[in-house]
Amino acid sequence: MRPNTLRLRSPADVVTAIPYLVGFHPTDSVVVLCCGGADGAYAIRLDLTASDALLDHVTELITRRRPADVILTGYGPGVRVTPVVERVGDRLARDGVRLREVLRVEDDRYWSYLCTDPACCPPEGTFVDARGSAVAAAAIAGGLVALPDREELARMIAPVGGEAMRQATDRAERRLTSWAEAIATEGGRTTDAAAAIPSGADSGAAGSGGAASCASVQGCAASGGAASGGAGSGTAIPGGAAAGGSTSVDSLNAGPAPAGPAEVGVSTAGVARAVAERGGVARRVVEEGVRLVRLLIERARAGGDPPTDEEVAWLGVLLVNLRVRDEAWVRIDDGEIGAHIRLWRDVVRRVAEPYLPGPACLLAFAAWRAGEGALANLALDRALAADPHYSMARLLHELFVSGLPPWSVPLDITPEQLDEAS
């Protein structure tokens, strides 16, 4: 995607831009906007209820990356915002980070903690006309979206399920089992081979953290001194999802995901996983799975129709084979990142819950690569809720909390190399 540059010349511009940078209008939050330095610009959102441990983690991360300037913005009533803003600001200032501006936002008005001039920053706050702002227009023109709240973003990947999807999943599972039975019969073994295979898992141990989300922006070049009560003129925030400067920092919740209306049992998915990884069945699953993954990705890139229920169900079953999942993973490329996000977002909404971890992790990774940190975190939350021991979810969790920018973590393997390694 082509990056667009948001130029922030005043506190009003900062207040207008932040919802587009994090993907939704924050409430009961503190947003740390970091500009300059080797990593460009990025924004981190934390709940006002964030633990001291999480605040320490985030401020340590920011300090380590040495941004040239930080703009700190709290959202909500002063009695709740001020203590958190002061804790974060004190930690950053103690470690030598320059606070260029510190703001509080409530009901379309902002107050500056650094400006004491009533002519500049009146006691009743300063009104922000976000709708008529050139910053908002530039953000929208560049493809950035500011949803009403984080819950609206979560609803975009909430399960829709339904009887048709349940039946399609039933047929997909029977199809896989029939492959195992046919291969077992040809090999002179019992036709009940699938039921005899112990349930396997892509396993490990995953932890969960406090509530926080992060969005990313491309490199920031700040020039000029800070105006009284302002963010300074010439602060350039290139937004969008081009490769090279986005980053994501987060601590994730792994609570239970909402259940769909009629879902397949976890034990059935466990059997499917074991069957899909076994001998002759695995070879057939890989062949079919790689073909389907390539087909659906190419269709998404061409702007074609989303997968049918049958395709989503069959894809979910095939993705339990890690070679098939990795085929989809290594094909996530920055040049066509929007197509990958659309595809995996659609699959995440519709696939049966036991088959969710793979597609949810693929969506999380694609969103992270695009700088859509909030979406990445929500998708990863759903993956961990479906299977707290899923190894790709564990890996992404560690990657996100590390704060490493996506451009610093390339996928150094091609689909062709994956074929050779198989």
C-alpha cells in the first residue's frame, strides 16, 4: 500500500489523527505517540486500568527505542486520566525521553498538561472540529479508518457461524476421515484408523497479559520547536501500511472467545489434526491444502468473491496440517497485504471454532505486517482463546510484546523453499 503523510502542526491535529493511527476512537485510554528515531513513528494505546507491570514494560520498550519526541494523550475524565498520564510521563521523563506534549481529551475537547496560558489553553478546554480537519481528510484519503470504538473492530472478526457452516464443516471432516479410511484399507489395516489415532496438538505454553493495544504508523520526521501548548509545527506522521516502518507492541488477553451457534466438538478437531498429519493422508492433505491456499489467495488478490462455506470449512480442516498453514504464512507479502487481511478476516469470522487458531494467527500476522496493531491483537486474542497452546499463537504473542517492527522480522523463506523442505 502507498503510505500517506499526516502532518501534525497543533494539538488539534494530534487529537484528530490518533483515532486513525490506532484504528478506532479511544476511550478510557492513554496513547503514547512516538516520533523520530531509528524506528520512525508508532502509537501505543493502553487502558487506563493497565497494571504497573504493563506500564513499566511499555515505557522500557519506548526508552530502549529512543524516539526523538513523545506526545502523550489521555482519554477520559481528568480524575481517571491524570494519575495514569502522570505515571507514564514520569517514567519516560526519568529515562530521558522528551515529552513534547501531554494532553487530555474528553467530549471533543482537549486540555494541555504543559501549557498554563489561558489564552492558548482555556480552562474549559479547546474544541476540536475533527470532521472538518485537513488531517482527517488526508487520513481517509490514505485509506486509514477510525471506527467508533475497539468493540466495533472486534465485531468485524466476531464469529457468525450458522447451520450452513456447521453442515459444511461436518462434510469437510467426513471427507478427511474417508481419506484415512481409504488409505488404511489399501494398506491392509482397519477402516477405523482415524478413530484409533490419538489427538495431536500444535503445542506449547502461552501466557496472557493486561489489556493494551497498539497501532503503527510509518516513519516520523519532526522539525521546529514545540509551540506553547502545542505539538510543534512540521511533525510529519506518514500513515498507511507500506513496508519499512510499522511496529506493534502489545500485551494480550487470552479470555474465552464468544461461541458460535452450533460448533463442532474440539475432540473431532483433534482427531482431524492427527489424521491430517499422518503418513499417506498427510501427503494428500498437503497437496490439496496447498492448492486451495494458492487458489484462494490469488482470488483475493484479484478482488474476487470470498470463499464459499464449503471452501472455508475445507480450508479450516486442511490448515490443521502445519505444512498447509505455513504455505499460507509464507505467502503473506507486504505488496498485497490488504488482500490477505480480507481473506483471513472472512475465514476467521466463519470457520468453526476448533479450526480457528490457524486462520486467526494468519490474520494476526498479516495485520501486524500492515501496521494494524489493534486488529492483530484482537485476532491473536481469538486464536489463544480457541487454543492457548497453539505454537504460532505463542510465537506471535512473544513477537508482539517484544516491540520489534515488522520490517525487522522478514520471512526469509519462499513457497518454493518450503516445497523443498517438505
